[in-house]
Amino acid sequence: MNLNMGKSQNTKIQKENIFSRISKALGDKSEILPVHQMGENQNLIESIRDAKKEWISANYNFEQAVDSEIIDYYIYKIKAYQVRYEYLLKKAKEKGITYL
């Protein structure tokens, strides 16, 4: 019985050492996040990428537009996508997400 407890304790220490080494290798800035928080962070990163694509697309469409009403439309779209993109970047920064 004591032998099994010793093995369990040894395994636990080994796991802690592995996580400690991984953390050091990543620069001590990273922390192990719960699964639901990792999913939220991934969703935020995807939203940022989508917002950037929409902003770029609106800029391209603006450059191709010839009708003044369509030009006005894309001006508003560009501004809206820009504000959304900047907002999402701000949220990511608040959460400490640096790699996009």
C-alpha cells in the first residue's frame, strides 16, 4: 500500500516538473488556462481575424465603387469594421492575448 502511495506521489511530482519546464520554456508569461477560457480566447482570435478580413474587403470594394451612393455606403462600412476590429483588439489586449 505504501509503495502505491509513493508511486502516486512520484508521478504527481513528475507532472508538476513537466508543467514547470513547459512554463519556463514558454517564457513564464503563459499560464495553463481552463478549457472553456481557451475556447473563448480562440473565438476572440477568430473574430479579430474575421473583422480584419471584412475591413480589408470593404476597403477593396470602396476602391472599386464608382457610384457616389455606393462610395458613401462603403465609407460607413469601412468605419464600422475598423471600430469593430479595434474593439476586439482592445478586448484581446485586456485578456493578455498577444499572438494573433
